[in-house]
Amino acid sequence: MNKFEYSQYIYQTFHFLNLSSYIGDTILNQEDNEIDQILTESEVILYKYKNLALNDQCVQHEIESNAQQKRIEQLKQSNQQYKTEISKLLQREQAIKQQVIQQSSNDRSQVFQQLLDKQQHQQQIFEQMRQDILLYQSANQKLQNENKVLQNKLNIQQNYQQDVNKYLLESKTEIKQLQTDLINEQQNTKNQPALTNQITDLMNEVHQSKLQICNLQLQIKQLGGTIQSNPQFESKFIQCNNDQQQQIDQLTSQIDVFRQNHQQLEKEKEQLSLLAQERHQIIQENSKQTIQINNEKLLLQTQFSFIETQYKTLQQKYKKEIQTILEQKIQQEQTINQLLKEKEHYTNQILEEKQVKLVEIKQLNNKIQEYQEQLSQCQKQLNQQLEIKQTNKIQNEEIYQSAEENLVESITNFQIYEDILCTDIQSSNQQVVVTQLFDSDDCQKEYEEILQSNQQEEDCRQDNIQLLQEQVKVLEHNAKQMKDKLQQKQQQIDSLLLCSNE
């Protein structure tokens, strides 16, 4: 290889190095421009809502550091405003709570204590009255039970008396009938001697007729055939005999009937005597029972009058106390109504304030949701930037690696060529080679400086990304704290409502 080829080769290597450095610079500038554009967009988005600020001191140096300081101050001011608003709301809630507690504890505690004392006194009086009333009710119940028992006895006695009266009436009617029958029988008995005489006469006549019949039979026997020769006489004799026999039968039947009637009358007399005895016993028992019932009635009347007098005395005794208790009860109802009205007023106030706070909480929740959406968008953008940067970094590393490999090959070729030239070139030309070598060392230094600067920029970008991620985490932590405060506020409002309801 001659001198010209060596110089051309060195020129090509330096040209390749310049191209590689130019390409690396252009790629790095493009990345810087893209990163700056993304950062400015994210800063604009976060600046609109006063919650996010990006610290890019390494990339934008002093100008952007001043802007970031302003943004941080604005965020601090907005956070301070939120804190002041929350503290005002908490103070307002605390004031309302203290007001409600003081008004409900100081004023109402005395009233309720008085009411409780009055109620206890009234309860004692009512308890005593209740005991007296229970005693009266028990005595009255006993008297009512006794009255019921006596009433049942009276009803039984009356029913029995009615049955006895009915039986007596029936017995009287029967006695009257029997008396009429007796009178008739007595009249019959008065006529009985004549009947007996008639019967005796009839018996005598029958005896005489029998004697006559016997005589006639003897005469017939004596006469013999004279009777047979005279049929008219025989028929008359038979007819006369039959008539006498009929009369005898009638008389015997009448005698039998009379005897039966006489026996029946004697039986009825015995029954009437028994009924009279029973009636006398029933009248005696009724008189005894009426005396006993009258005595029990007198006892019950005395007991009832005694209880009635006790009740009147108790009524007079507790009448004034009942009137005072009723007046106190009316006053208590009035005070309770007034307290209920005050409670409704306070509850309405608390509900209105709760609605206002709920509206504020909704607004804050909406803002937090907006901030979270913005954070998610920024996170997505940052992730996209990191992915793009990672791809660019990989591409740059590949380019740098290929350039380094080419440079190493060129350096090895240059060293080989230098060794060859050192053996062949004269000492006069050796100074030129040394200067050229020094020039190549300068190029190497410049290349190393370029790599070092690129590495520093890469480190700076990594630091910026870490700072951005830390700021995003801080903002998420602030959002969580805001949510926790809102939840605490909601719980305080609920507790206030419970206190007001109590």
C-alpha cells in the first residue's frame, strides 16, 4: 500500500467517523426535540388543571427550571387553597357541632332533668293510685263474684219457687177436683143407704123369686104333664126368669163399680195428704232460703257502701294531684313540641349544609376524576415516550456498536499499515506519520468526548424520567389523601346527622 492509498484510507475513515457522529447527533437531536415536544404538551395539560408539574431542569436548564419553579409554586398555592377550604369546612362543621351540642346539652338537659323528676314523682303517685285501684278492683271483683253467686242462687230459688208455685197451682186444681169428687162421693155415700136398702130389697126379691121358682118347679113337677100341655105358660115362665136374671146381673155390676170408685177415692186421699206434707216442707225451706239471701244482701250492701266511701275519699284525695299532673303533662307536651320544632329546624339546617357539602364533595370528586384521567393520560404518554426512547436507544446502541466496530477495524488496519510503513518509510517521513497519529488520537478523543456527552445526556434524560415518575406518584398520593379527607368529612357529616337525630 502506497502513501496515497493510505491517506485515502485515512480520509475515508475520518469521513465515516464524521458521518457516524453526524448521524448520532441528528438522531439525538430528533429524540431531544420529540422529548421536548412531549414534555411541553404534558406541561400544558398539567398546567391547565394546576396539579401536575414536570421538572426538566437537566433538559431545559435555567429557563425551564424557572417555569417549573412557577408551576411548583402554583401547585403549592392550589394545594394550600384546598387545605384552607377543607380547614374552613372542618371548622364550620366543628362550630355547627359545638352549637348543636351546646344548645341540646345545656338548655335541654335541665329541661329533661326537670321532666324526669316530675315524671318520677308522677310515677310514684300513679303507682300508689294504681295499687289503691287494684285493691278496689280486687274487692269489687270479689263483691261482683259474690253478687253473681247470690244472683245465681236467687235465680235458682226463683226458678224453684216458680216450679213450686206451678206445682201448687196444679195441686190446688187437683185438690179442688178431688174436693168436688169427694162432695159427689159424699152425696153418693149419703144416698148409699138407700142403695143398700134397694140392694137388700133386690136380694130379697131375688131370694123370693128363687123360692118362687123352686116352688114353681115343685109345682111343675107335681103338675107333670100339665106344663107341657100348656106352651104359653112355659114361655111366660122362661121370660120371667130371664128378666129376673138380667136385673140380678145389673145390680151385681153396679155394686162392683161402686167398690172400685170407693178404692180410688181412698188412694187419692192418701196422695193429697202426701202433697200437703211436701208443700209444707217446701214452704219452710223457701222461708229459710229467703232469710239467708236477705242476710247476704245486707252484708253485700254494707261492704259495697264501705268500698264506695273509700273510693270517694281516694277520689277526693287524688283529684288535686291528678289535676296538677295533667297540667304538668300539658306543659311537658308543650315543651316537647317546642323541642321537636327546634330539632326539625336544626335538622333542616344540617340537611341544607349537608346538601351544600355534598355538592362540594361531588365537585371535588369530579375534579379528582379529571385529575386521575389526566394522570392516566400523562402516564400513557410517558409510557409511550419511554417505549419510543427505548427503541431509539436500542437503535443508537446498534449504530454506535457498528461505528465502534468499524472504527476498531480501521484502527487495526491503520496500525498494520503503520507498522508496514514504519519499516519502509524513511526517518524524514516518520515525523509526518507521528503527526498523523497524533491527529488520529485527537479524533479518538473527540469521539470519546462525544460518547461521554451522549451518555451524560442519556443519564440526564433518565433522571428526568425518574423525576416525572416521582411527581406522578406524589400527585397520586395527594389524590388519595384528598379522597381520604373527603371520606372523613362524609363520616363527620353522618355523625352530625346522627347527633342531631338523637
